[in-house]
Amino acid sequence: MASAVRTFGLSLPDYPWEAMAPYLATASRHAAGTVNLSIGTPVDATPALIQDALRAAADAPGYPTVHGTPALREAIAGWFERRRGVPGLDPQNVMPTVGSKELVAWLPFLLGLKPGDVVVRPTVAYPTYDIGATFAGAEHIAADDLDELDAGTRARVRLVWVNSPANPTGSVRDIASLRRIVRQARELGAVVASDECYAELGWGEWDVQRGGTPVPSILDPQVAEGSHDGLLAVYSLSKQSNLAGYRAAFVAGDPAIMANLVNSRKHAGMIVPYPVQEAMRVALGDDAHVTAQKDLYRGRRERIVPALESFGLTIHESRAGLYLWGTAGEATWDTVGRLADRGIVVGPGVFYGDAGNGFIRVALTASDERIDAAAARLASGA
């Protein structure tokens, strides 16, 4: 008699990017090669001073600290004051993480969420917010304002994700908008976690290097109104410092939550390697390389936007970050296919929720040569 076979593993949706295979194949047949503008992985070199810091710390025979070295935590606190308008952050209330995606995915579980609890994420959003809720057995709901939820759902909200600047839309929440969602969440006793990893890449009114206003943090005193209780800010050095390969990020905020996260991660062995911690410390102390990298992205953005518009795209939001969010007034996959015919690969808006249907996401993370190649193809129709 055959024995029953047990099934192991979570029941998760297929990884969405697998659906891009036929479009990648089409683009690869273009005579002048593929221009891949679909995924926001940095292509420019990691700054030399950061590479040097990694090498200098390579002799690391002992276990690193989960909480982060005191020097790193002081660098993070100093960075928050200097770059994000958050003075007086206690270094005790910060911690490095193995990139920001793992924290996004595991935060609901580490906060102790359970079936019946609700995680709220933006209407158009990075899919990992939903995956994190699934890991904890919680329910995920899309909303940009907690007043959109009925009373029964509101009562079950335990975690609210804010993503500003947003992936994929590039939208930015101003101080008043952030303060409103903080007040709403506090009325419900919910935690607000703000994914802010594109904050250094503001454009137009948010472009500090061109006289704009800094993108505000959830920990900004005007937002937090005197207390970081119930608030967490998540940040990554992947984009601003070309450190995606280092998995270098951090979280800061509510003292009680941070102490619990540090303890939980000690038990789980979720530790950033010491050489990476040292590279982060050096990166956070140098603003020049961040400005230089932003200049590269600004130039690529200024060249590709008019080319996309000439192709028939209307750019929406896209006020900060590494992506352009646009529509040609047709189904998402039709636009993806027409661009693939020109050897250009973009991200389908449908990967970011139902509200993304009809949109595409175009990444600025390609070399100058590839950006110029894409612009030429869009302009010429070939």
C-alpha cells in the first residue's frame, strides 16, 4: 500500500519575473543587442573608498554583532541627522540588515503578526510587502489611506507599509501626507514601516542639488511629532552607493521594537558580515560619491524621458527614484511587446498590483551607452 506523500513549503505565487522570458528572447534578437531597463540593479562601479574599506576589514575571524558595531550605528545616526533631517537619533535604536528586502519580507513575522492581522501596503507596490504578510499568515490589503478601509478591517491593521519615494511609481509623500498616516496608524495601535531607499534620488521639486526640498523621512520631527513610537524607517545603500552586491541596509526607529528586532535576529543569526558593516560605515560618511552617482542618473533620465514620450508614453509621478512609470494607453503586455521588438526590456506594471495594469516601469540603471542606444531606437522607430 502506497504511503501518503506530505507536501512541504509555503504556497507562494510564482516569481513574477519568470513571465518575462519570451520578451527577453524577443529583445535578444535585436541586431544591436538588448537594452535591459526592467530591473533596478546598479551597473556603475562601487566607489573606490567603499571597496577599500571592505578590503581593509577582510581579516574578520570572529562573529560580527547583529546590532552593528557602535561605529556603524553612530554613522547611521549621523547620516539621519545630516541627510534626512532626523536629529538626535539614539544609535541604540538602529541596526544593519542583510539588504532591505529581507527585512521587508520578514518584518511582519518578527513583529509577531498572525492569521487575522492585516498588513496594509500601497495600492501600486513592490510585491515583497504581500509576501511578508504571507510568511506571517497575515492578510495583506492595498490602500493608500487608512480611511479607505472599513471599520472591521481597520480594527485588524497591525502594520502599515509606506514607500516614499515609491517603487515603481516614483511618487513622494510630503510631510503632511506622512503625518496623516502616522496619526491614523497610531489611533489603531499599528506600526508604520517606511521603505525609504530611494530618498537621495529626488527629481524636480525634490532634487536637493537643484534647489529642491529633501524627501522627508517617517522619523522627521514634523512627521513623528515628538516620538518615534510605532515608527520604523528602512533604508538601503544599494541605490545611492552601488552596493546591491554587498546587501547593505539598515532599520531605525521605535526603541522597544528595535530592541525586540535585535533580540529576534540574534536568535535567527540574521547578521551583516563585519567587512560589509565597515563598508557601510565609510559609505555613510561620504556624501560626494552619492552626489556623483545621482548626477549620472539625472543625465540618463533627462535623455530617456523625451525618447519615451516620442514613443507615445505618458510619464506619471516619477518624481524620485530610479524608475519612470508610464502608460501608452494600452494593455501592459502590448507595450512590453512593442518595446521588446526594439530590443528594449521594461518592467510590466501588472507585477505591482491590479492598479498597475496598463503601465510599465522603466529603470534608469543602465550604462550611458545603453541608455543612449534605447533613446536612439525609440526616436528612430527601429
